[in-house]
Amino acid sequence: MELTEGTEIKLLNGKTCTIDSELGRGGQGIVYLVDYCGGDYALKWYTKEYSDDFYENLKSNANAGAPSKAFLWPLAVTERQYGSFGYVMPLRPRGYREFGEFMLAKTHFSSMAANIHAALCICDAFQKLHIRGLSYQDMNDGNFFINPKSGDVLICDNDNVAPDRTNLGIIGKAGYLAPEIVDRQSMPNRYSDYFSMAVILFILFYYNRPFEGKKYASCSCMTEDLEKELFGHNAVFIMDPSDDSNRPVEGLHTNVIRRWGLFPQFIESLFVQAFSRQAILFPEKRIIDREWMTRMIQLRSVLGRCPHCNEETFIVPDVVNQACVDCEMPIPKPMLLKVDQYRIPLFEGQKIYNVQLPIEGDLNAVVGEVVRNTVTGRLGIKNYSSFTWQAVDPIGSVHNVAPEAGMPIKNEMKIKFRMGINALIVR
């Protein structure tokens, strides 16, 4: 049943919430604005019947807490009352826009840095979810809210999250589902999550779904059989290098046509691998969340500003005759910092992040930045961490670099950030 203003709802944690007004509704239920513990929250109230297993899983998720701050996670589950049940969750803050608005060009990221940060947030959130032995199972454009200025991401509809290989009745949305789910050969699990996450990331970068090319455009009416043909085991990636049968259509798929080639080759190759025949047919061959995370960190590492026009561009190590993606002027090859599996170009303004060293923590935690010496005009690295580094020059001399101090960038200079975390500067 629907709830009315002023209705008091009992929660399993012994507290209550009070209905204020309706925020929206969908296929599963109605979302209300409620007063909970003296603040404004959202209550999702189910209008469909769900099993006891679904209810128990929801309770388990609420008790465990969110795997990441990116999830608008169930905070408290209600008692069964008024013929149904629901759960309280945080409200979406102001400034966040629906994922679909980006694909339809109704909303734009403020910068490429924000675009990449959104991808990083998604990879990080699902990696933490999967580490818990859970799978999301229903990833689609309705699950994500993104702040276009910062790239911060919030993930909703987390009631479908369940232990891996356990499904409680929610299958998902065509165009985002893994082929084996579309063909009804499997139930959702972490491997189907890997596929769906690749779809979301592709849309985030190219503003087009990866299997909606000319085959999809030629369909006047979508049927279940056509859905299986387009998104099941016969699916063809629109940029498949060996099969052009489903290419983007000029004038229709403008975004992906314009943006394919914008990102570094290693990103394009990653998507080609993610949507290859191998990945479509064999779930265990898919790119896992940890690999996506590594590549997104790498992508952020090579984003800089053109020395000619000052616009954002990619400065990729080892690319010959590199040019700005905006003004197309040649970009001089910078020195590189080799640390862990990353090669970080050392251009002015480049930041060195915790996750590159790698150190666990906030995705945006900065340990150092490339700055220009105001006296000599030379580039150096400033220590923004809370610990002292050791800089070892090519002849073996050791120099301590205290927090807020700087060090010059020289070929073959080593940096000892912390115990066991070392880096090397090279040409």
C-alpha cells in the first residue's frame, strides 16, 4: 500500500521514521522523504511482493554497512507493516545528475579530469563490493548519479546486491547485462558485473552503448529474440577491429565517432578486449575490477595540460610525435617517474597520488606535485605527504625531502617515499 504524510514507520533498529512527502516511484516501489533521527532521509517502500530471502538479504546488507562511500546504502530496514516493508537510505545531495543525462549530452563534465575521476570512483566502489563476496547484479544507467564538476559518483538501488552467485529475483536491464544473462544461461554474479561495469565505463567515455550500432539502429521494434541477438552471445562490439557489421552510424552515433581516438591507445585496447568474442563467450576471460582500476589510475596519470594552449590533453610515455588533442601542436617528451606499475610523466602541475605508490586511502590523496622553481625556472617535485622522503642522486648522495619541501627532477634520481616504496626518474 501507499503511505501518507505523517505515517510513522517502525525500523528493526528500534527507531522510527515519519513520512513527509513522495520523492518518486518506479517498478519496485515508492521513495519517500522521511524524518529519521531528526534529519531528512529517503525511504524506499516496496509495492511489489518480495520473498523472505530478499528481506533477510536486505537486513544483512544494512547491518554490514556500505562497502564504499559511493553507495547510497541501506541504513536501516523497516519492520513488516502496512502490508509491506522498505529501508531508509541517505538522500542524494544537490549537484548530482542522472547518468543518462551525460549520454544524451544534457549534462557535461566540467573537465576531462572529472570524467576520469568518475570512472575511478566506479571502479573503486565495485572492487570494494566484490572483495566482500557480493555482486551488484543490476548495473544500468539508472543506478548512477554523478557530480559533473567533481566527478564524484553515488550508486543507488543497492537492494539488489547479494552474495556472489546468489540471485533474489532481480535480473537487470537489456544493453547492460552480460550475454549469458540475456540468453538466460546463467544468473547474475561477479563475472556478469565485470561485463556490466565495462558497459558503464564505455558509456562514460564515449556516450554510446557498446553494442548499439547499425544493427540496433535497423530494428524498428525490439523483441525478445532481437534482444538476444543484439545483446546475447552473438553481440558485436561497435568498434570490433575484425567485425564491422555493427559500426556506429554517421549522424546517429555522433558521440562515439567523435570520441573514439580521443583517449590513449591503451584505453581503446582495453575496451576492445572487454567486448571481444572471448569476453562475450567466456565470463572468466573478462577484465576484472582490479585491472580496470589500474588502467583508470594510469589514464589519470597521463592527463595534463598542453604547454601551447593550456587545454587538457594526454601525455603518454613512449608515444612518438605526440600532439595536443585540442590544438594539435607537438608536445615535448617529459621526464618520467617509474613507481610500482606506473610511469608518470613529470610535467608542471602533475600530481602524484597515494594510489600510484600504491598506498591505500582516498583516491584523491596527493603525496607530491610537480612545481616550477620561481628562481631557476626548473621543474621539481614538492612533498605534500606527512613523511620525509629520501632523494638519492646518480652518484649516491642522499638528500632528505621533508614535508612541504621540494627536490629537483634529474635523470636517474631515485626517490624513497616510504619503506619498500621506491621510484626512479628517467628520460
